[in-house]
Amino acid sequence: MPESSTILIVDDEQNLRETLAVILRDEGYQVYSAAAPSEALTYLRQRPFDIMFLDIRMPEKSGLDLLPEIRQLHPRMPILILTAYASLDSAIEAMRKGANDYLFKPINPIDILHRVNILLSKRPNSSQDIVQEMKSLLAQLEGSNDSLAVSPGEKEAQAANQRFLHCGKITIDLIARQIFSDGQIVNVTPTSFDYLLALMRHAPETIGYVALVQEAQGYDLTQIEANDLARGRIHELRKALEEDPRRPSIIITIRGIGYRLVC
């Protein structure tokens, strides 16, 4: 973790700015804060930053409207969106416009530092890194004639879409490993997350007990063993996702075979 890494926080909530700054400074980062988009742009015109935290909803101008201006000034700077639980759609739209990741308020110190470390580790540190990235991109483009006809905006949208899986009212964020139902965050254990991910990847087809356990946990079991192991995880998912877990309408049991996710 580079001690010289600089971070700009843009949020109209003073308490959040101060709390976030304390968390980051304790880890050795140089932190700058802006209470409004105009103040943020002044900073950004003066110098580059290694990471920027950007609030979506601000009185002067929204983070979504600010993103194009930021990208003109600093095309490669990692931008981490700060958003409320209810604005998942806005977070996805922000990533389509060039943001790199998002975090929900209220902030979680562990999540913040984890995301910062990830973004810094992906950041090109030299001209050689940038050249290597360009070579990789050119190789990918040469491998597909269709990709040459895709606009930059469409490519950003495709990247954002690849991060999320959708099935009915359920959305899975593959990077943040979070589940949403009707836009609201759903908390389950990491293993149950992997079970839902396997179900979603096979939806609307049925996935057998053995395949489900193997895909979610990597265990090679008999059908009886897999059925017994999966039952508890399915019960947890139904409690989190179904209106009435006793009469499931989202995760359906196909008796003697496996489970099916209804989209």
C-alpha cells in the first residue's frame, strides 16, 4: 500500500467526509476533501489523484452529471461511487459512465480499505504497464471483428452489465458479492451467495443436487449427500428472498432432481 497515494473525497455530508478521511489517513493515505462538485473540479484541475470517492446525490450537481467532466480531466483515475442502499440503479448507471466501483452508505471501514487496495493494485504504475494494457486490448480487439464496431460508451455498458446478473427481481453483483431483491440489499452467508450464483447461472433450467454443490462449494458428493448439504443453504436463501419460505415461488424444488430459480 503506497504511503504517497492521494485520495479525493467528494460528498456534501460533512460527517461522512470526516469519518472517511480518518479511516484513510490512519492507513497512510493523503486525503483531500470537497463538499461540492465545484470545489472538486478545482482540485482536479490542479493535480491528479490516485482514487476519488464521489457521492451520487449532491445539491449542486449530481455525481452522474459530474462524471463526464471528471473523465475529461482524468480519463484513467479510479472513481469509487458512494450511494445509498436504495440507489443501486444509479450506481450501475455511474459505472456505465466511467466509475469503477461503488460502496453503500453507511460506510464500512473494512469494505472501504478493501476496495481501495483493489483499485490501487489495478492501477498502472508506469508507462510499461500502460503499454502492456494497450497490447492486451489490441489483441482482444483483433480477435473479434464485431468488437471494432462497438462504441466506447457501449463497451462501458457491456463491462457494467457483465458485473451484474439479473433474474426477475434479484440482482447479483459479482465483484462486491452482494445480492439485491427489488433494489434492496439482501444479507446471506458467503456460501449461500455461491449457491444462489450457481442457481442463477443455470436459470431457468434445473440444476441437480450434485452439480449445485460441486459448483457452489467444489465438493464431489453422491446425490443423497449433495441433497442433504444443499438443503440448509436453500432454506437460508428462501428465508432471505421468498415472501413465504414455506411456499416458495422463486427457488423451486424439483423433487429427486434438484432446484430451479424462477426468473
